[in-house]
Amino acid sequence: QAYPALLVIAGYNDSRVQYWEAAKWVARLRATRTDGNPLLLKTELGAGHGGMSGRYQGLRDVALEYAFILNILGLA
């Protein structure tokens, strides 16, 4: 099946969804998908279920998401 471009972000210290679950899902999608859209996995080594903490980390997370979207749209 064809999927849209995906940016998958996992937290290493997530107690609810372990990082390997995201890695297994991305590996399964890469093996079975029929499209050539980007499928990226980023594992935050210092993050838990709510993401990383820190004064500016929320801005960095949003910047990563915007950069991914702009790249997909061909604007960056």
C-alpha cells in the first residue's frame, strides 16, 4: 500500500511505547510499502513519552517538523 511521507519520532526513555516498537513499525513499512515517499525515524535518546524537556526543546521539535514538511513540499 502507498503511504504519505512520514516522520516517526520515538523517545528512548518512553515507558508507554518503547523505542523498538517504532523501529519495528518503520522497518515493516519500509519492507511492504509500494511508494517512494520519505519515511524517516528519529529516536530521541533523552526523551520520554511527552518528548524531551528543556527550555528550547519544544521549539527545536516544531522546527524539525516544519523543516520536514517544507522539504516534502519542495520549499526548502
